[in-house]
Amino acid sequence: MNQGSDATDSSPSENTIEWHADDMPYSTAFGDHYYSRADGRAECAHVFVNGNDLLQRWAKQQRFTIGELGFGTGLNFVETWRQWQASKINTVETDKGQLHFVSFERFPLKASDMARALVAWPALSTLSDQLVSAWPDQPTGVVRIAFDDNVSLEVHIGDALPCMQAWSGMADAWFLDGFSPARNSQMWSLELMSEIYQHTKAGGSFATYSAAGWVRRNLQAAGFIVEKRPGHTGKRDMSIGTRAL
């Protein structure tokens, strides 16, 4: 594992949430907030939606699978769902396409905590309410939820590496959104990045808020073509990449 001196090998066995200023959810296990303190929804749009060029790709591709490391509060899923819907508003075809969102999460939140975190974005409330209402009381195994507009969610509960090794799917794009690499090194290991590469379609992509050198090297060693882009507010750089055709 090529981690660098800023990474740790700690692997917490449990996680609890603290609520910090402005009702920001904070993981005690990883010592990190669940999303950007500047604006988690804006970061999702900048890093993951724009970083993977999703709007342009959705205009050409009706069936699309997104993979994600770290489901967290569900914010990335709900914001992506909203943008998917918006991208299809002017579509004249009867078939509006299908979006399949697959995430890997070791410590799933309770629905009440998810709802408390997502209430910060009223524009997402219709979709957030649907997610929270469908979320099981005690999520285990694989959570599968089908929504009314050809959008489906699949969340694998457990350590990312064995869960992904057991998954037979392939993603068009990846959201790499684990907690800070310095605090959650296993989520950014070469072994896991290599597994992600194997589950990426030819021409597929990834995006992440992280520009840590050892993370970028692991992604390159896994086979991705990696480059930097300007990061979200307060971060100079982020990373994106593709699997060659």
C-alpha cells in the first residue's frame, strides 16, 4: 500500500455522530465532517457531477451507473438524482433513461440522522424525503431501493474492499468520497483503487475532492489516467481520471 507519511492505518470498529456548529454532522471515528463546511451540495456538483462531466454524458447515454465510496448522509446521491431529473426535463422521448447509483458504506447512518443532515438543503427536500422514508431502520447486507422515475439505489454495507470484490457490476463513473485520506487510509489504498479500476467501464471516469500525492499515485498505479482540476471553495486542487478505451 503506497500511502505516504500523512496517512494512518487505523481502522475504527464503530462510529458515532456529533453535531457541530450549523448542525454539521461529524464522524468521531474518522475525525472529519461528512461534507464540506463551505457547502456540501455545491461541492458535490463541482467535484462529482462536473468532475465526471455527467451532464454532457447523460445527454448521450440513457443508461448510466455511478459507483461511490462512502454513502454518508446520502447528499451526493440526492443531488445527483436532482441533476439527473433536471437533465431529462426537455427530453422528448418516452424513455427518460435509467440511473443506477451504487455506494459502499461501512457505517450506515440512521434515517433520523440522514434527515437532520439533509434538511440543510430545502431544494432537495422532495427527493430527500423519499430517500429517508425508504431507508431501512437497520441497514445490513445490500440495501436496494427503486424509486418511481427509473432511479435506483444500491448500498453495500460493510468494508469497501470485500464488498466490491463481491459486486459483479461495472460503473460508468465513480465518486471517491471517503473521509480524509489522512484519517481513512484504507478507503484510498492501492488494493481498493485497483478494484475500482476493474469495476470501471472502458472510457469510464472517477472524480474526488482529494489531490493527495499518494492517492493520485495509487490511482495511476491502478491504471487510471489522472489529472488535477481546480478544487471546490477553499481547496486548490481536486483529482479526476479516466480508464482508457
